[in-house]
Amino acid sequence: MKKKFDTDFRRASGAGFDGLVFVTNQELSVSQRAILSANVSGGTMIYHLERVVAVLDQPRMARVRQQFLALDERRDSAGGSEFFGLYQKAIDHLDSSRAHTRLGGLRVLSALGQDYRGQRQTVVDAICGYLRTPWDSNDRSEAEVRRSALGILAGHLRPFRGEDSLPQSTSFWEGVSVDLVGAVLHEARFDGCEFAAADFERATFIGSTGFRGAHFLGTARFVHATFGGWWADFRGATFSGVTWFRWVNFTVNALFGSARFRLNAEFSRAQFGEDADFTGVEVGQVGWFTHNIFHGSALFRDARFKFANYWCVDFEGHVDFAGARFTGAPPGCVEVRYQDTQNGHAHCWPEGWINELRSLPSQEHRTPPWW
């Protein structure tokens, strides 16, 4: 780097400039910068590329980005060759072996999507593609980069709608879909986000996973997903399209309180390792709970279903359907098994179920024969 710095300074001086602004993608300490500057006679300013990108990525720097990146003033422009040239450079940064360079590439992508409205789905696809790539979860620097990628993605999906239902966030990108099939996601916090469509099939969620108050406008797929760590929070979420939680493994508390499913709620063959809370949930059509295992409490208090089917279900903890209503027809009950509670709290079942239930002996294997 010293040779490059000295050469650039001599060229700047030879061209009649009073000083040199030197931008590097290598982190330099204050003392290292001082040593470089001391070797030349003239004004110098040394900047770290990642720091420059972080400043330019701020919403208030939009005009500076337009000038710095030579962007068209028309923010709705699809971009053409200008966009794709910058986009490809950012993608190349994501392949770097240096964590700070990869992070810089993500921030450039974020800035490009902010400036080129017509290319926002392209940018989201690139960020999702990066998150889908396999990685070593013990690599702390990469964990930080991926945490930042999730933060960037969520930041552009969160509208902060006001009382007039209009987005209050200037960085919100409306109408984009995410494809995170098979991704390993640490501390995914999508609370309050809006998805045109979302595919999390076979994704692994680790840590505190939040979709609280999220809105899925189209299809939402969580088929074969695994939730581990602390909790999976879908409280207050709205699912407006076809929704799939089939074969999901919740090894943590599954929180769906006050969630709204405007069509079906499909939880067939899902396994709930801890408590499952569906208190106040609303399902517009059919709630499918077939071939399920509830290892902890199963709470459906004040739930609202048009129809619901509970076929081949094991309840191993406390069960509470107090206040639940089924407006279309009584809920289906076939091969539903339960264990007597150990804490003295009686189960509360839907009307008409009591004669259809089967007691599940405590010594019986936890996996039912139909699983």
C-alpha cells in the first residue's frame, strides 16, 4: 500500500494538485495513517472505504450519492447499464475473503436499491442469495456480516405505517418478495415487515426470531423450517395469502397470539417442542392441525376459526380451548390423544370432544405411530 500511496501522491503533485485524497479498502490505524502521511510533503487525507460507504448510505446523503455515483436524478429509473455496472462491483465485493469488504458490498447494494426503484427486487434477490450460501456458524466476522445483511433487508421491508396507513419510512421498498429457502438465519428480526411473498422453506432460524406484526401479502412458505434458540414470535402477524407451516419443527416457544390468517392456517405435521400459544388467533377458512405433536402447553383460548381439523394429534401438556369459536362447523376430532396434566390444571376442550379423546399413557413413546 505504501508504494501505491507514494506513487499516487507524486502523480497528484506532478499534475499541479495541492494534495491527495486516498481511499483504501484496508483498515488502517491512526498511527499507520500518520506514517503514510509523514513520508510525503503535502496535504493528504486517508479514508477507509467501508466508512465512506456507511456515511453515503444514510438517507440524508441521497443527493450526494447521486453526484458521487453519477446517478440519474429520476429515482424511478430502472438504471440500465449504469445500475448494472455498479451492481456487479457490489456483487464482486460479496465474494471477497475480507468481512469488511463484503459488508461494504451489502451497503452499496442497499444504496443502489434506494436510488433505483425499478431494481429493488434485483437488490433483494442478491442479498437473499448471499444469505442462502452455506457458511461456518463459528466464524464470528461472517456472523456479523450476515446479521448486518438481515438488518439491511428488514430495514427495507419495514414501512412504519402511520394512522393514515401510509409508509412513514423513506427506506421502505414496497412490493418485494424474499427467497430464503434453506438459509441459516441468526437473530432474524422481521417484526413489522411487509412481504409481497416469502419463502422460508427448509430455513433454520437460530436465536430470537421475530415476525411480530409482520404482514404477508401473498404466499408465505415455512415448510420444513426449524426454529431453535429462544422463541418464534408471530404475534399479531397477518397472513393474507396461502400460508404453509407444514412439517415445521418448533423447538422453542411458538407464539401466534392474535395472528390473522385470512385463508387457511396449514400446520399439518408440525411439531411443537415447547409451548404453543394461539390465543386470539383468527383463521378465515380452515385451520389444519393434523398429525401434530404438542410437547408443551397448547393454548387456543378465544381463537376464531371458520373450520378446523384436529386429526391424529398428541397433546402432552396443558390444553386450553376456553372461549374458542368455530363459526362454520364443530372442529374435527379424530385420533386425538392427551396426557393428564401434572400441575392440577384441567384441560379445556371444545364442545363435543370429550367422548372422542384417547388418554395417552405417560410411558408411551413420544412419537405417535402415524408420524
